[in-house]
Amino acid sequence: MTISPRKLNAVLSFKLPSAYLCGVRTTYIDDVKCEVSVKHRWINQNPFNSMFWAVQGMAAELTTGALVMSKIKASGQPISMLVAQNNCSFTKKATGRIRFICTDGAKIDDAIAAAITTGEGQTIWMNSVGTNEAGAEVSNFNFEWTLKLKSKKV
């Protein structure tokens, strides 16, 4: 079974209901790229009438995490994943529909291969850029993902 936007959105409604209620939706995913969209609404706004930073963070993290989950699933190996750290910058007020795109899918392959070969944890930094309807960047997020082969139970 492959991961599709429809399946991700269904899982989102049960596993991350706050993101789902705020309008975070996956619109596209393949081996290299994941796109998530969220519209500025009353439920996800801050007191300054723009999108709350945490909603942007949920959408940005989903673009990177969905790619990692997809690659782990394709590997067929029991690999755990966790965000170790992140950083972000905000350059413009987030209003209207904001699109987050991560194109770092190729980075994951080497990390998974190294985790399987060495049995040691691996880390990769992935970037997600949020743009408004005019194409202007509103935020830029970086996530450090750790990948580790799960130990076999005896």
C-alpha cells in the first residue's frame, strides 16, 4: 500500500485531530516532493489576523514527515523516526491559502540505507517552504529527523 494524499488526510483526522481541524491537508506526494495546504481561517488565526505560527509548523512538519514515512514504508524495515530539533523564520504575514512544499525526499534514501547497514541512528535536515497565493514566501521551516533501526525483540 502506497501513501497518498487521501490516505494521509484520513490518518490526520484520527492521529492529529488538531491539524485536521485547523485545515491542514496534504495535496501531493511522490518520492521527492510533498505539498501541504492550509487556509487562514478563524480557527487557526493569531491575534494579529494572520495564521498562527504553530499551524504553519504542523503543515511544514507534515511535508517532511510524510516523505520520511513513505520512504520507511517502502524500505520494509522497522525504522523509528523522530524530530530532534527544528528552526524556522517568518518573512511575511500568512493570510489566504498557504502552501508548504518539501523537495528533500532524495535525502532520506541515503539515511535509511545507512541506518540499515550500520544499525546506528542517522540524522537528516529537511526544509519546507511556505508560500502565499501570490507565490511570496511567508515562512521557512527546517526539521532534523532522526532515523534508527528498531531493535529486534527476542
